[in-house]
Amino acid sequence: MNFIRAQQDYDNPGSLASKFRRARMKHVERLILATFAERGACRIVDLGGRPEYWSLIDRGMLEACRVHITTVNCEPQTPTDDPMFDQQVGDACNMAAADNAFDIAHSNSVLEHVGDWGQMERFAAETRRLAPRYYVQTPYFWFPVEPHLSAPFVHWMPEPWRARWLLRRGHGFVDRIEGMAASMRAVQDARLLDKTMMRHLFPDAHHEDERVAGLTKSLMAIRA
């Protein structure tokens, strides 16, 4: 388990998670370059994102493409004085923004956290509405390691079993939880998707698999 958790450490540039995240950003870079070629600037809305995430792309490239990024989260985030960023509090499933208010809509490992299937549909509709281009990534249900608990096979178990498990001890990014109500909320905080679900939510996207050891680890939907 410690090995799995270490490979998910985004603070370690040598971890598998960091390497995969850098590779994913190549897709985003291509969207930025295409937008800049057309418009001479690039407005990005990052649904559920944070400014530090964007350090994965060369700052010079972002500045040369006149990128401005609006991050949207349900709760206030640590303020930044970086002029490239605008931090907003809002509901990514019901955005107060006009159609195509941005050039690119971006989401990394957020879709699985927005709620039940109805909320996922609303999130996907907003993503597709907010910008002509988008990039959405989410972990894959049938990959054997659950990314939030850093444990194999647990996400294939019934919810009550998982909730009782978290009452006994913490796993991965989730500490041991006191009380069944809180444990069930933690279990239902992440709902992983399969390929059919992802294609339904983003029917106009190009879909790609992120693979490790020949197995699909996460899903990407890209509209260029």
C-alpha cells in the first residue's frame, strides 16, 4: 500500500502520478496553441482546479499565448496575486456564464466528485456549453487500484462494506472516519466512470485512454 501511495504523490516529480499528469498536459498545450493561433489569446475555465496545477505547463508558453485562467471551486481557495488567474466560487454544474464565455473548458479528476449521475450530466453539459474546446480527465472504474484510497479492488465492493472499512482505518487520501454518516459521505464522494458512461456524457469528444502496464488507468475526453 505504501508503494501505491508513493506513486500517487504529486509533490514528487518522479512519481507515476506526476509523470502521467505531465503527459496529459500535452493535450492541453495543443488546445492552447490552436486557440492562440485563431484568437491571439486564450481564456481557460478550470472547473475544480487550482493555480498550482498549471505549473505543469511552461510559464513562458502560457504568457506567450496570452493565457488567462479562471478557476471555479465550491469553496474559497487560497488567494493568489498572480495576474494570470481569477479565482471564483461557484457551482461547476450550474455556471453563471454565457455560452462559449471561454475558449477552453478544463477539468482534471473532478467529474467523479460532482455527485450522482444527474450531477455528472449537468457538469458535462456545462463543460460542453462554456467553451468550443474542452479537456476532461477522470479515473477509470475498471482499473484495479482505486486512486483515492490507494488500494486495489476496493471500489468494486459494495458501499456499506467500504464505509465499514473506513471506520476501522484510513486509506490513501482518506483518513480514518468517525461515524457511519461521515463514512458513507466519504464513500460516495468519488464515483468512478467507465468508458460507456464517459462517451455518453461527452458524445462530441475524441476519447483517449491513459494506460499503465497495458491497463486503462484514466479516461480523457477532448474536443478540439
